[in-house]
Amino acid sequence: MIKKFDQILKDIEKKQFDTVYFLCGEETWFIDRICDQLIESVLSPSEKDFNQTIAYGKELNPANIIEIALRYPLMAAYNVVVIKEAQEIKKMDE
């Protein structure tokens, strides 16, 4: 389902999170704003150490991402995985 910027931010404020967000486009301000809002809203500061991963595509391959995403949250409701610059993700054999 495609949502508009304002609707995504409203949902985040209401703590109504989608399972996956694919953020792309030429205007990076919108992507950064949504990403920052999710990082600030989903987990409390004490939950972030064990349940939040921020990585860059050039450091990962699909198997790495699957491994990170399948981790269960530790003493939290959510496991937050942010992959920045996903266009740089390596192929499986790299």
C-alpha cells in the first residue's frame, strides 16, 4: 500500500506501525524525516541498544539483512532495522 508523507507521520504519531517501509525518491528530506521519526518513536532509549540496527547497503548482502530482520526483540515489542542506501546492497555471492 502506498501512503503519502503526511499519512505516514500521522500513523507513526499514533504508534500504528507498518511491518516494512520502503522509502525511496529523489527528495531525500522526506525519507530522512520519516526514518528519523521511526527511530525516535518505535523504541524507548533503553530498548534501542538491543533492538535497533542501522546499517548501510554497501556493508550488507541479502543474507545479512534476512539474518538481522529475523531476530526477535529482546524485552521490547519491536526490532527496528534501518538499511540506508539500499541501492548499494551487494549480491549474494559477494
